[in-house]
Amino acid sequence: MSPRTILFLAFILPMVFGLSGWVAHRAGEAIGLARRGRWTITAFVWSALCLPLLLRALDLVEPALAVSMLGFAVALTCLLSFPSIALVQIIDAITRRIARRRAAASVPSPTIDETADEAPTASDAEPPPAARIDGSPITRREAIRRAGVGASLIVGGGSTAYGMTFGRHDYALEEIPLSLSRLPRTLDGYTIAQISDIHVGAFVGDAELRAAEALIRRARPDLIVMTGDLIDHDIRYAPRLGELVRRLSNLGARDGVVAIAGNHDYYAGVDDVLATLTEAGARVLRNDGVLIPDGERASAAEITRGFSLLGVDDLWARRYGNVGGPDLPRTLGFARPDQARVLLCHNPEFFETASHEVDLQLSGHTHGGQVTFLVRPADLFLRHGFVMGRYQREGSQLYVNRGFGTAGPPIRIGTPPEISRIVLSRG
């Protein structure tokens, strides 16, 4: 069992079920359901969460895509609604405590009437208010709490619907001008189209890949680079990836298509993924490099100016029983000391190692967080802080592509899928 599977089963799955069950229970409470009704809603939510897992175990995700999407939609609605519902509950608890204290402070202290025959007994006191029953009027505070829970569910459900329907298809062609001090003047304006994290699979099919091809065609690149996670997890989708690479190879990019592996390519079977890329016409760099000339392609002996394009293996390769992984010293052996070095590495975390050795690193992996809902949770979980966009360190630059597909739930909020059009210039 892989570390990723252990983490999912031991921590992530119980957390998702726990939070979703709590949200379902509060939703039932807000609409006035009795205990049995609240547990019925909770059971429905938990059943919906099990659907994608069951379909994947039975290898039926694509035939039952709509059912799988329903499960993801329920889970994401609960997770996105949880923070605001929790805030509503906290505020309600605080206001109830304040109300109780005020009520206690406003009750006058009992006094003893010495002229009375006897002190008042408990039976003479004001009877307590009757317990609430279904259909009885509710207090203003309760109405506000219910409205808050309802609004949270509407916002969470609406955001989920948008992210799954439109957000993951809101493709952007980002123009990224980057200056490299060692780039020859003859390569000013050299254009690289970067596509990363396609995750070809059940949720990324022919329609999505046609959109990627159209954006890359619009970029009119000199070079196309694919920076890992090209297949989601199932090697049976390799032919679909191969067809995309063949179409990209026919777009007329001067220096063709170059690709590297990502962690999901290891999940699927890295050797088969890389063989598919090679057979389709891509140049695969696995701790390897190639010289990009400054003009029409020449023989290696005639190349005197240009830049070194390098590619390392995935940073997480060894986690999955492989002997691979990035070998920077070996990779740098393919670079010329007087030329600019552009490094392809799937995981931007490697920039901490490579920054002083390369002029530019192109990465993906993070999806820009994939879901940014008011705050960007990726900033809390990625210790290196490289989430999306451009970074600088030790005179080197890093660009982190937001990715084109999705991993896990098929949703994007606040981080639209991206094709990068990187335009190099002499700085």
C-alpha cells in the first residue's frame, strides 16, 4: 500500500466523512427536522460520499460519471459550507451564553417578608417555559441561526456547482514575459507553451484536450513543454494522451514537444507513460538535457548559441518503490556553462535545490491550490510557498503553472486552468 493510500484512508477520508456528517446534521437541525430526520440526511450524505470510492473500486467511474459527480458535489458542498456553518454555530453559542447571563442578572434577589406566614415555596415560583415542539414559534436568535446555516449551504452548493460546471473549463492562456541574462539576443521573443497537470482520465477527455490544443495553437510557440502529471492514475488512458501529443507535434513548433514525468505518471506506470510520449513524437527528459539553438535547427557541432533545456525526474519517485528521482548533477552535465539553463521539474519544491544552478525553472504540481474559496488553503499546506505564478531566488526564476486538469474532485474555484505562453528575452 502506497504512502498516499495510507494517508487517504487514515486521515483524509475520516476527516471528510466527519465534517460532511456534521454539516448534514446541522442542515437537518436548521430546517427543523427531528432526530430521525437529521440522521436520515446524514446517512444520505455519507452514501453519496461512498459512490465515487465504490465506482472506482469497481472500475466504473467513466460509465457512471454522473453518479460519481454527484458524490463529489455532495462532499464539496459540505466541505465548503463547513467553515461558515461552524462560525454561525460559534456566534450562536456565544449569544446564548450572553443571553443567559443577562437573564440571570435581571432576576431580583428573593427577600423574606417577615409579616408573611411563610416564605414562598417552589410551587409558588413562575413555571419554566414550555419546551419547544415542532411547529411552535421560534426565537429571533434561532431564526438568524437557521438563516445563517441556510445561506452557508447555498453559497457552498452554488460554488461547488460553478466550480464543477464552469470553473474547471474556464481555460486561460497566460502571457508570461521572462528575462534571462544569458539568453542570446538572437532568441529574444522565443516562445514556450507550457502545459502541466493535464490528468487525462475520467474527468479530462477529448473535449478538454481539444481545448488545450486550441490554446497552444493560439500561443504560436517555438517549443511546447509538458511538465508532468499527464495521466491521472490509470494507464488505460495512455492512448488519449498519445493522440494529444501527436496533434501537438503537428502544430509546427520549431523545437517540437518536450515532456517530463510527474507523480501521477508514477501512479499510472511511469515507463508506460513515457513510452507513450516518445512513440507519439515527444522528446522525454529524465535527468537529461538538450541544446536549443538560436535559429534554424543545426547539427550539434554547429550550435554555438542558444540555451540548455534540462529536465529532471519527479521529486516523489522514490516514494513509490522506484529507484528514480531527480539527479541534478547528472542533468547539469548536459548544459553548457556559458548558456542560459531552463529546467523542467514537475514539483516546484525542487527550486530550493536548483535555484542557484539554473536561470529558470518551469513547474506545475500545485494546481494553484485548485480551490481558493475566500482564502488559499494551499498556503497552509505547502511549506515551500510556491503555489502559482512567478518567484525569484538567488538570481534564478521559477514559474509555477496552475495546471490544466484536476486531481481528485473535478472542480476549480479561483484558480482557472492554464496554458502558459512564456516569452523569453535577454535581460
